[in-house]
Amino acid sequence: MSTPAADRGSTTVSERAVRRIAERAATEALAPGEVHVGRGSAAVRGRRARVGVAVTLPYPAVLDEAGERVRSYVADRTAGLTGLVVPSTRVRVRELRVREREWSEGTVALPSEGASREGRAWRPWSQRRVPVAVLAFLCAALCGLLLYDVVSVHAGDRSPARWRAHLMDWLVTHGPDRGAWPGAAMAAAVFLLGVALLVLAVAPGRRRLLPMARPDAGVRAVLDRRAVASLLRDAVAETPGVTRVRVGVGRRRARVRAGLGFGPPGPARRAVAEAAEETLAACGLAKSLRLSVRVRTEPAWRAPAPPEAKSAIGVAGSTRRSADEPAP
């Protein structure tokens, strides 16, 4: 006598297992090592599953063809291994990665001085998630508190909260039309807040990123100001006689302050300026930074002796040695 199927139990595939299978399947869609997968997502409803993966594809690649290959392979592979129906598969291409062999072969070149600069190189816009999240949380909290009090008054037949009654009374007696300074101060604060929000909305932000020259209309690249400062610091530190280097890089200007431990200051300053200019030119920035170089001598620095003094010292030393020698 056989047991009915309903009494033999059931097999449940967890969403975590489906997600891991989809992530692994995405790495197998193209050649080995070409697809890098971030954290995916999966939702299982009965015998149906919806999956999504974020992938990094190799460059260059035709995005629609490569994305469709990844999507179809993930759907088929996930359905075959889990036994579920996968009607929806979402693939998000988050970035492109240059193959390592292309870098080694030199097929990818940095923009040179003669490169075509089609279009203006704009700084990338900042999403400003933290200010927007904080402002939205505060507004939602205030609105929720006010809504709770209003609903409790009209639906629960309760008296208004003291803070709302006091606030209404205070606004009636201390409004801007009364000429009281608290109301005017609050109005000014709201006005300044609105101006700050407008500035955040129209300003690109990301002040630490400097746009690089565009060798092609479809290429946009940026360079962090800290990276430029590090390159300048390393280049200037290799100058003979320089013992201490401080570098500051702004949006339009680069400041180099070097301490000279030995050697003449004039040639040292020229060497520092040449090293800094060559480094800035090699960065390939869209707008060249104004360079400010200052070389100061360290407390232990001593002025080098002139050539005449060196020759005189040499003659005196030879004469002294000859006088000390015994007579034949």
C-alpha cells in the first residue's frame, strides 16, 4: 500500500539557496573569470522564483548582448537546479572592468597632451544621500507627530497635546507681524535653510574629484585630489636636498612647500618646480592647476662655500700637509 503524495512531506527551496545558485550561474555565463558578481536577490513564491544579480562585465563588451546572455543563462541554470519556474530575472551591470592583459599589452592609453577634448569635462554630481536622508527623517518625524495628535483629537475625542496648543498660542502672539525677534529669527532660519537646499540642488558636489581630459566624447574620468597630492609629494621628495614636503591640492591650485636640508636654494627651487610641473602634466587633468612652489631652508642648513673658498681651503690643506712632512 503506497502512501499518498500529500502525506510524504514537501520540499522547500529557500530564497538564500536560490540567490546563491543565481550568483554562481552568473559567473558561468561568459568565459571563466570575466563576470564578477555582487550580492544578488531572490524571492520565492510557491513554485515560482524571481532573481536578480549585479554583475561586472569585461571591457570592451556589447552590453545588451552580454547582459542578455547572462540573464538567459541565469534563468535557465537556476530553473534547472532548483526545479522552480523563473519567469523574471533582473541583471544590473554596475561597472565595466578592463581585462588585465589589455593593460599589460598597452591597448588602453591615458590621454596625452594632444588628445582630443570633445566636450567639456564636468565634475561628477553627488547624490548626497546622507543630507537627504537626515532631512527626510526629520520631516517625517515632525509630520508623523503632528498627524498623530490631530488624529487622536478628531478620532479619539481627546484634547490637543500641550505642545501643539502652546505652539499655536506662541505663533499667534509672536509672529513676524508682531515685530518680535524670535519670529523673525525663525523666518530667517527657514530662509537660510531653503537657500542651502537650493545650493545643494544646483551644485555638483564631490569637490575632492578633479575631471580629467576626455580623449573621447563617451569617456569620462576623474582623479581624486588626494591622489594628485600624493603624486606631487613623492615626486618632490626625490629632489636632492629636500628633506620635508607638504602638498595641498585644491580645485584650481596646487601648493608645494618643501624644506631644504642642504644645497643651494635657487637650483633646488627650480628642480622642485620642474618635478611638480611634470607630475601635474602627467595626471592628464582637464584644467591645469596653478602651481605655487615655496622652498625654505631648514634650521640645520648651511650655505655652501663658494668655489674660491673651496680652492683656498684645498691649497691651505695641501700646504699644511707639505709643512708637516719631514725634510729629506
